[in-house]
Amino acid sequence: MTEKIKVMIVDDSTLVRQVISQMLERDSDIKVIATAPDPIFAQEKMKAEWPDVLILDIEMPRMDGLSFLRQLMSEHPTPTIICSHMAEKGSSVTQEALSIGALSVIGKPQVGVRQFLEETAQEFCRAVHAAAQAAPALKLLPRAAINKESAIARAATLPAAIPADRPKYTADVMLPLSRGALLTPTSERIIAIGTSTGGTQALEKVFTRLPADVLGIVVVQHMPENFTGMFTQRLSSQCKIKVREAQDGDRVRPGLALIAPGGKHMLVKRAGSQFCVEVRDGPHVSRHIPSVDVLFRSVACYVGANALGIIMTGMGDDGATGLKEMHDAGARTIAQDEASCVVFGMPKEAIKLGAADKVMPLARIPDAIVAYSRQKTEDK
């Protein structure tokens, strides 16, 4: 019998602790081993039994959540989910929590908390399962490398809550699969990347190693609204390439990485002999908005063999089908390997479909991007 995922909840609200405990324990694979009103009480309870996953508020008495998270990650790395009203609008405090090492973020409202938590029960459970899968990756990291300035896992924040009865749409609702959209040949090439849990850290490791003249990049990183702007600003400040949140009509050009805004789908379209992005509303596809499958489908249709597709760490299967469509359209394709993933779900599903030409560790992906960028068009 598989052991249950042990969860501890640290929140100064009695109501929040009770509601989260009740909804998590409806999942037969999760066990709430303890709750605490602040980090000091939590530390005492951790001496008796250490959780697999921690759910942590930010504003609490005696010790705030960020101070506790920083201490925790430096001494005993533990998968942590932030649940705070401060995250509702993607605050800089929440971004700091991600940079310290929080794996995901759930923004709770200041009013109507019970209803909100009950409506997001499914997403909460999915977050706990994803965090538990990330535990081995955290334990392998050297403690000396963990401090205020270096994140353990600047992982994806959760998408907006999805009702349990919402149908699981495919990319067909946004764009039919068609090869006719390729139009006339062009020498322009692009790189498309899809990632989720663990992706913010993975993107940083990739982008900080890219030269300023690399081919244009389009990215779907699963994030809710209001987070992608701050994430791209911080990432751009660390890189030679420019990184920014995509706007409708932006041209995909060398030296620029466009990241899909949270809550919107991003597609690549042709603009003469060049490529641009279309940012628009739509339903959740493969349970996500933005969806990797939507981006990859558009690349398969409009870019074809003139693209490199890369699927990286993330829970679920979003992007697997889209990468296969890119592969079948003649694009080069790469999947991140299991050992370097925080969660191997998305790359694993792509590999199972035969979508990946190559499977490689995260450390090799920057070199693969540079090599593809420097190839002559006729040598693709």
C-alpha cells in the first residue's frame, strides 16, 4: 500500500486550517498530520513528525511565512505551497516567496474564504500531489546553494481554479490542426518552449546561458494572471536576451523571449515572411490557460519545420500532443529528461507519444538552443 502524502498546514486562521484539512482529507492519498497557527508552533510539531508537503500562509504572528520559508529551505528543504491573500494579485511578496523556494502559490480572498477553498479543492489536491513529486529533486540540492538570492524551485504557480465538471478541451477549440496555414516558404525560424511545475527555475537556468542573438523564443509557463509580468521583468534583468510578457501582435524576433500572459492563450501566426504572436481569451485547454498544446499546435500549423520545440518539467500532459504535432510537421523536438525535472509528467507524456527527437538533461538544453540558432537555414 502506497504511503499517504503527509501535509502540515500553517495559517493563523482557524477557519482556513479547518477547511483545508477537511478538503485535503477527502483525497485518499493525502493525510493532514498537523496544523499550526504560526511557524513557531509548526517548528515544535515538526520535531515529532516531518511533513512531505507544507501549506504556508505569509502574514502570521511571531514569525512571518517568508522568514520561516527562508529558514526551512536553508536547513531542511521541504516542498511548500503558499496560500495567502497577499498572492491574490501577484504581489511582489509572493514573487519573493517563489524565489526563496515555494513550489506553487494559491491566492485566497480576504472574504468568502470558505467558499473559495471548497471551490478550489481539486486544484489544492493537485498542487499537493505535484509538490510531493518534487520532494526528491529538492533533497538532491546542496544546502549551501540555498539562500535568499538563490531559489530551490521557482516553480509554476497554480492556474486559476477549474470546476470539477469542466470538460477537458483540446487545442481544437482554439485552432484546427491544418498544414495549409504554412503558406509560402520563409527562412525565419523560432523556438517554442512549454513548461509548468519547476518551470520558472528551469527557464532561468536556460535563459541566463543564452547569447543576445539567439533566435526568437515563445514560451508558455503555467501561471495565473498578474504573475507573468513580474516574473518576466526579474528574468530579463538576469539575461542577455530580453524577456517580456507577450502582447497581441508582438513579432517573434532574435534576442527576445515572449512569455504568454497568465489567463490568456498565446498562438504563433504568420505575418508575411515573419512570425508574430496572437494573445487571446479562450477556454482552458488540457486544463490550462495559457496552454502549451495551443502554442505548439499553432507552431505546427504556421511554422512547421522552421521551429524547435522543447517541453520541460511539469505535472500533467499539457504540451505532449502539441509537441507530437510539431514533430509530425517537421520541427526539431526536445524533451527534458526525468533526472533533471522537478516533475516529469509533461516530458514523460510527450516521450510516450514519440514526440521527442531527443531527451536531454536541463543543463544541455541551452547549448541545443544555441546550436539550432546558429545553423544555416539550409542545414536544418
